Amino acid sequence: MSDNTDKYRNKVEFTVGRTYKPSTDESRLWDEGDICVGFNRGNAFKGISFVERPDAIKVNSDESLVVAKIFEEIVRDSRVGPYDKNSNSGFWRILVARESKITKQLLLSVVITKGQEMPEVVRKTLIAKLGSGTKVGSQGFEIVSLTLIKSSDLSGGYKEQDEMEILSGKDSYEEILCGLKFNVSPFAFF
């Protein structure tokens, strides 16, 4: 049993959305804030749904937070909007970051809305900044896989049957448990 209670997650699903911003219009509870890659928050009963920055969550690794910040800049600079499940519109949905503390490998999956094409300049930027061979963090982690998952799920999520495209690297990362090697893919339950 590990005593590690911080930064232990080997898989993080970051939602792409907007931060909360109190409305100046009395007819609305809130306005859309800045682009954010983080975690869902809000109050469904009041119709408030937003994404909050992930920095304060203690179980996320430093590497996953670095990747989320880089991805957030790519999304913001792309000028392509995040998915909104209330209106079933938008492009960017989720960033999945998987890692091995032993092999120091990272697998990244970007989930987008099926039927919409990623602009070529955005695709090139994504590969240049988060492609295979990119070093992340101070512990020597390396991205070995960057995939694109195309989803039409109304919840904004994704499933194993969704189309997957390898943008850079291979379709898995390597994990070692009890001396055994495993290749972990984007859809693996691991």
C-alpha cells in the first residue's frame, strides 16, 4: 500500500469549457468566462455549468497539469469553441492524460465533436506542442502517443466505439506492474 496521497493519478480527464463569471445582466445567473481545461462544476438545478481550473486538485500529477495548461493555450489560440452539452454544439470536448510513473511515458487523447474537422494549422500546432517525443515536467516524462477521438455523445464524453486517429507516436504507452509489461491504449480500463 502506498503512502502517497498527492499527485498519484495515472489518468485524468480534463473537460474543455469556460470558467464561471457572474452575470451583470439580471436576467441571467452567469455569463461564459474564459476558455478553461479543467473540471466540471456548477449547479444543474439552477442551470449553471462551468469548468474550473485544475491546479488546486491535489491528486493530479504535475505532468498532467503542465499538459492541460499547454492544451488550454492551443484551444484558446485556435478560436474554435468548446463543446456545450446544453446546446449540443462546439468542437473541443476533453483532454485525456494517462501516465506511467515507472516508464515516465504519457499518452494524450484529445476528444472532439464528430463531423467537424480540425483546422490544419491547429492540428500542426497540437502535434508540435504535444506530439510524440515532447518532454513534460521536471521528472523526465515523455509523450509517446497523441490521439484524436471523434465523439457524438450528447454528454460531451466518449466511448470505445468512437473513431480514433493517431496524430503522433503510437496507440499506447507502456506500464510495468509486478515486473510485467502492459501496453495501455486510450480506451483501456486501467
